[in-house]
Amino acid sequence: EVVHQAATKEGILATDSEVRDFIVKDIPAFQQNGMFQRDFYLRYLESTRSTPGDFENKVRKDILNLRLRRLFEASTRPLQLEEK
């Protein structure tokens, strides 16, 4: 939660389309033969007693956490000149 708040404060966002694409394309449990299955998604939400909004907010936070981790790793990586 703290990471999410810091990211938001710094203007690092995950757009609605990024969240949608992640749910539709990157979660194998919601796919059959490589195609998104809405029924699988809805059954998951029902089984976890979650709403689409709650789940999408969790995905949004996960995307932000990953984006921040990548930014942090990139900023702490030594420059090629430093390695030489």
C-alpha cells in the first residue's frame, strides 16, 4: 500500500487499458486456447467474493509495484563506464 501511495504521489500510474490488457492477456487462469473467457473471470470473482472493481484495483497496484521495481533496478544498475 505504501508503494502504491508513493507511486501515485510521483505520478506513476497504470491506465485502465493496461489493467484490462493484463487481465485479458496475461492471466492464464482466465484463458482457454489462448482466448480470454469471461466466464472464468466471473467465476474467479465469485469464488473469491470479490468485485470486478476490487480485483482491478489489486491488478493496478501490482502493475505499479512492478513498474516501480523496474525503475528502481534501472536506477541502481551501474553504468557501463563504472563497470569498466
